[in-house]
Amino acid sequence: MTPTRERVAAAVLLLFGLAGAVEAARLTVGELRHPGPGFFPFWLAVALSLVSLVLLALPPRRIPATAPAPATPEPPHRARAAATLLAGVAYAFALEPLGFLATTFLFLAVLFGAAQPQRWVVSVALSVTTAVLTYVVFKIWLAVQLPSGPWGF
């Protein structure tokens, strides 16, 4: 991407961030201990705006006159794309019977293991951590009703 394109992209993202912050502020933002429906979108839009401002403030990158030839792109990984799509469909169908925590763990394990291969220890650790943190944020902190499976979670 050329420096001009990078600046245009940063400016467009800044506009999206500012518009998102304005629209999210129309909702109830709330406080850290009692977030409203606009809390997450507002702070996400603010973060996007700040990152865009930093990108606009940085000096443009210099592209060497003798840039190396672009690497040959990898062939598309249709099997990985299919595994990701099938995992998403299976997640939607398994969410009610298995519950949020178990289904999210299995979904992430498939994504970390099959779609983007990792060592199994890393896949399991990332899946457990992400599923539990997501559960804590949505179920406990934000009090969102999530499907509970046969095990009660």
C-alpha cells in the first residue's frame, strides 16, 4: 500500500470511528461498573479513532526504489475455509443443546486446531481461556442471558 493510500485509509477509519462514537453516545453508555448498551460500541469507536489519529500523525513510510519482487501468493486453503464455515454452522446448531461455554470451547478448538493449525496444547489453552473470559464478560459482568447446556453452564 502506498503512503497516500495509507493516509486515505486512516482518514476513512477516523471518520468511521467518529461516526460510531457519535451514534454509540446516543445510546446509554453507562459506567464501567454498570455499562449500558452503548458502552462497548462507544469505546471501540474511540479506540478506532485514536489508532487512526496515530496513523495519520506518523510520517509516511518510504518505499525503496528497488523494491523486491512480490512473493508468490499462497494457494487458497479451501479445506481451512470449509472447516471454518462448517464449524460456524455447527456452533449455531449446538449452542442451545450444549450451552454457550462448551460450544464456544469446541468451536474455538476447531478454529485453533484445524483452520489455523497450532500445537494441541496451545489450541486447548487458547480455547479454554477465550471461552471462559467471554463467559465472564457476557454472563457475569454484563448479565447477558446465554444458553446453558445440560451441565448448567
